[in-house]
Amino acid sequence: MFAAYLILTDEIPHTILKSMEINSIIHGDCIEELKLFPDNSVDLIFADPPYNMQLKNELYRPNNTKVDGVDDEWDKFNSFSEYDDFCVSWLKECKRVLKNTGSIWVIGSYHNIFRAGNIMLNLGFWILNDVTWHKTNPMPNFLGTRFTNATETLLWCSKGEKCKKYTFNHKMMKKYNGDKQMTSVWRIGLCVGKERLKGEDGRKAHSTQKPEELLKRVILSTSKKGDIVLDPFFGTGTTGAVAKKLGRNYIGIEKEPDYIAIAKKRINAVNIFSPEAEWEEENFTGFKI
């Protein structure tokens, strides 16, 4: 099984693959680092960008304990315009490096996903699905001023309207879903227990860590063994860990050294592979959209 993880696509020269640092994490700004990638070089992109949550005040529970929310510096922008410019820059580079047969997933909350989606359409991406992540254990709305926010949205897009030969493992996902066609509503809990990575201080290592089940569905459904999966906001390495378990290659880009250290340790510890990685792949010939 481990050999499948090391398979490299035949479409890209090995000299280019070496420069892209397959199965490793690049320390740097994703926009600048992506500029060094060759055109049409990755098969799948999963992007979990800053949400620009615009949090202005601290939040407390009814028992007066502070909520450990998203107040990281990397999530702070001076204006919507600044955030939009940031999204245009990294999405342009993602579009350039994505193969015509590849696809991209962008996840976000109501704070940013509509802005990101508009930018993606303006750049020429073609939306294939909007997948709703229904959190089965969401954080309550402690103030009681709004509905409990229990969803996030994933936009799954091809490179363009005419790029119809993207990978979609329909039969595999039906099998994974108990022989029922998988819908665009995914009921998955937030990271808790052993899956929630902690720092030396006992606090969560990353404020927006995504569950492995979410990435498993993304990678299993829209890539093949040996494909290159790019995550430009790598964080603590969920994409890399799941890609390795499924026999895919990964490239991560991350600015924060602490996240990189955690991600490397996490991925190096993977020694059990998902049985789905050995499932028979579909004879893909493209789709009519």
C-alpha cells in the first residue's frame, strides 16, 4: 500500500516534480510560493483560506468562561477590499497550476464563502457542486441572538466551463455511502477528543482544524491514487495526513512554523492506510456538463 503513495504522475517531468517538493511542506506565503510552480501541474486543490471573521469583541459562555474563538493574526484584514484582493491573488495562482483535468475545493463560512465564490466565477472557475458541511456538534450561539451556526460550505469547481474531464469517483462514493448515492449534505462532527490536536499548553493547536472525514470525502471522490493534492493553507496537516492514508501525493504551503512542526510529526506518524485506497478506480472518460 505504501508504494501507491509514492506513485507520481507520468505527465510531469521528474525535474519539475522535484522543484515542487512532492510530499513535503513548503514554508512561506502561498501566493509567492505558488508563483514558482509550473502551469498545469497539480491534480486537486483543497483550500481552507482565512475566513476574515471580523471578530471585534471577546465572547463568553453563560458561566463566564471565555470562548476560544478565531482571533489569530492570519485571519485579520483591514477591509473587505483587502480580503478580496488577497483571494484574487491566491485563486489566480491556483487556477494557473491546476491541470485542465483537475478540480478545486474551497471551504468557508458565511463570513467569506460568498465573496470567494463570486471571485472564483469571475476568474472562470466552473462550480460543480456546493457541498454543505452540516456539523453534528456545533458550537452553540451563547448570546441567543442568532440561530446556531451549524454549517460551512465547500465549493467544488473545475478549472473552467470547458474542462469536462475532471475526476469524480461516483461509484466509489456510492459504495462508501452504503450503496446509496452521496448527497451534497455531509453530516460530520467537529474535531473532538484525540483528533483535536493540542499544543504543549493543552490548548487546541489550530483554531480551525478540519476533521479527517471531511478531507477523506474530498480526496477520495475527486482524485486518483498517485495524484498530487495541493493545500495552499496547510495548517496542521489534515490534507497531507489523509492524502497519505489514501495513496495520494501532497504538497502543503504554510506560513506558521508551529503549524508546520505539528503537521510533519502528524504525517510522519501515519502508518495505517485507509482500505478505500485499494478500491478499484473507475475508468474515467469525462462528463457532459
